[in-house]
Amino acid sequence: MKKNKWKVFGAVVSSAILLSVAVVCAILVSVALVSCTPENTPDSDTTVTPIYSLDENDFVENQTWNSTVSIIWDGASATVNGAVEGVSVEEENGYVVVTSTAKHVEYSLSGSGTGQFKVYSDYKFRLNLEDLVLTCSNGPAINNQCTKTCYTVVSGMNVLKDGSTYADSDESQKAAFFSEGQLVFSGTGSLTVTGAYKHALASDDYICVREGEMNLTASVSDGMHANDGIFIAGGTITINAAGDGIQCDTSTIVITDGVVNIVSAGDKGILAYGNIYVYGGTVTVNSTGKGIKTKSDLEVQGGTITVIAGGTSSSRYAPPGGGGGRPGESSGVEGIEAKGKMKFPGGFVYAQASDDAINSGGDMVVRGGYVCAYSTGNDGLDANGNCYIESGLVYAIGAGSPEVAVDANSEEQKKLYVIGGTLIAIGGLENGASLTQSCYSASSWSPSTWYSLQYTPLNSLAFQTPASAGSPLVVSVMTGGTPLLKSGVTVSGGTGIFNGMVLLQRKESGGTDVTLSSYTGGSSGPGGGPGGGPGGGPGW
């Protein structure tokens, strides 16, 4: 990514984003709690990364286009219209090669046939896809060898396919739609890309998606693959990939809006070797391997993220991919992993995995976000640095002793700090945790049961327990007294979050009061899990 490619701003967001935030805040007023940081608590890094915005150069409408070359496919031939000084076009059996030294040129592709569109250009250009169906048996359907920006404007329904083998070439060409330079997508049409050789869509620079519908299928490797950054600012992207759903080799992935639906990924759902920032939009990941992974830091300031890692399941509470092994065994995959720090100052996150649901290599901070971490074989939240729960809502589920619901790296003298917000933890907390805010252990808990947690006369929520997990059930809320917990309530309506495991503004009735006692930490204590005795695990 060019160093000054994406601008940064602190408080400017679109009116649509502001409206969405306002609606969400209204719904979640019952669980939005103010945090406090005692003087003896280590600094949890209060820096919030500014929001990345699109640069004006990303907008095709800000460019000037003086001339057009039209190419129409009909079977194994293509017709070229429009002569432009400085642009040479060669066509043979549907294979079109453009060599350009001209500025401000746009190329309009349409029709249906076999062959390839290949570009060599000294300058950025506009590429209009207008109901194009193009299949290439021995290379990319679109092969952009220009290192400048390719503004791709999609209208109508467009389909691109490549072959499972490519002709020998000294040039980089590794996707059904390949570009050496930046790819910026706009337009209200649809683009379906099937990659049989390697990736479906790839750039050796960056990819930016502003709008439109994109369906990417890669039978060998990644759905979307870029070297210098991936920026999703709108549109709907659906991916099925044998490798990673989305991968960025050296730089950052930024999602500010739109819908990203990774239906299946044979490896990781989303992988970045730089940072991952999510500021808005909806991201859904189903992957055989890890759901979301970054080699650096991850930060969620907005949007909705749902991750099911290790395989899909027809039951929301069934172990993904058959579940992990017994507690202590590393037989699963992680839902969301960052090798660096993790911050959750906003947004909704649900991660379900057979290893750690959410894992950070450094400190982890929840500061206003809504985070659910459900592991069937390890820890729910696992920080290899300090873990800070300062505000917002956290629902963490661990597999059972020695695993816990919320873990910190106590072996390296790190700690879990519960400072504020609302916490529901099935499986207990890290031993030696600093519980500035009081935590309470339930006398018992039952599987697949709806509970009601009331922490002020007006503020409450309902949550459903999984089919199995560790013990005890721990709750912590910012209130002047002990909260009220009921088991076996009947609920209806309301607003569901965390993949439906928590309900807000619902109607409820019935239930039995659950005794709460003071809790200090550890995975053993009052309240045996299903199938276990007092302080027992899930009864393997």
C-alpha cells in the first residue's frame, strides 16, 4: 500500500454510519456501562486508532476520461471499436492485447465468448464490465499488466473464468481476474469470478471495493488476494475458497462498510500479515481453519462480525467440526487470532471455535465492544499479555478445567483485569485475576437454558447457555449491589446478538432464582457443570 494512500481521520464518519450507530446505541442502552480504571491498574493502552477513509483518488468519478475503446466478444472472436491515438489493440481468436501510452482512456468490455483481455498501459485507466461473460482456458480472463490504478466499473451481470492450467509466461498471472496495479471496484452490477488455477481475484498492489456485488470462487487457493492492502468500503462480497477467503500478504485489511460473507474457506477465512481494522459493515466467516487471523494487531470499532471456525454445524451450539478434544488438548482451530494486540472499542463480535475462540499474542482490551467468545475445546478469551475488560458486554465460554472462560498470561506475570462493563463467563476466570469490579459465582448452571441477568431495576438481558462447557458460571456487572440471576426463564421477541445467544429488550416470564456468591478466580468453585460434581467440568 502506498504510504499516503488512505487518509486517516478521527471523528468524521458518513451519515449512514452515524445513523446505524445511533440505532444500535438505543437498543443497547441497557448494557452500555461506563468504565473506570483504578490507579493501580497497568495502562491498557487507551489509544484508539483513527478511522481510515477513502482517498479522493479512489473515486472513478473524480477522474477524467477522454476516449473509449469498446470490445465485444462473440464466441471465439472479439470486435474492437474506437481508435485512440497511443492505443494499440491486437485481437486473435478472442484474445485481445492492449498496449497504451495514452492517458484518460476507458475500455468497455461486453458480450460472451472465450479468450482474454490483457492490458499494458503507462497510465491508469477505466475498465467498464458491461454484461461480460468471458472464459479463458489457459490464463486469466482479465490480465492487467499495468502497475497503475485500474478503475473497474461493473454494470449488469458479469462472469469471468480461467482454466486449471496456464500457458507458460514470465509475467505474474495468478487469478481469473489478475492485476499488477491497484484495483478499485465500483458500480451497481454483479461480478462473478471463478478461479480454477489459483486465486479468483488478485492484485500485486491493493484492492478496494466501494460498491456492487461480487461472488468469488477459488477451487485451488484464495478468493481475494492482494499484496499491499485490502479495503472494503461497501458492496456485497460472497466467497467460497479452497484456501483463504481473503488474504493480504504484506499490509493492512480495512473494512468500513458493506457485507463480507465467506461461506466456506478451506484454510483461514481472513488473513492479514499487517493489521486488521473493522469499523463497520457485516462480516461472516465459516472456515475449516482459523476464522480471522492477523500477524499484527486487530481492532474492532464497529460493525458485526460472526465467525464459525473449524467447520460448520447445523446446530448453533454443536462443537464446530465435531469439536475439540478433551480440555488441555490442542486439537482445534482458533476463531479470531492476532499475533499482536487486540482492541474492542465497539462493534459486535461472535466467535465460535474448537480451540481458543479469541486469542491475542499481546494485550487484549474490551472497551465498549460487545464480544462473545465460545470455545468447545479451550479458552473463550485468551490473551498472551494482559486482558482488560473495562466496559461493554462480554459473554465468554470455556471448555472446562484447566481451560477457563477468560484467560491471561499469568505464567509471564500478566493478569486479567475486570474493571467495568457486564461479564458473563462460563468456565471461570484466570487465577490471580484483579477483580476491581465484583464478580459472583452461580450456585449451579444448566445446559441449553435461558437465564435472565438483572443488574439494575431497569437494565437486564437474557442469555442462553451452550450444550456443554466448564464451571463455574460467573457474572459481573457495574452496580452497587449483587445482581439478580434467574434460570429457566421463558423468553420471546427482543433483539438478538451474539448469534442469538443473548436477547435484549425481550419479553420473559417464569424462572428460578439462582444463588450468587462472591468469586475471586479460577475454574473450580461453586456450581458443577452439566455431568460434573461441584466445580466439575462437562463430564467427559
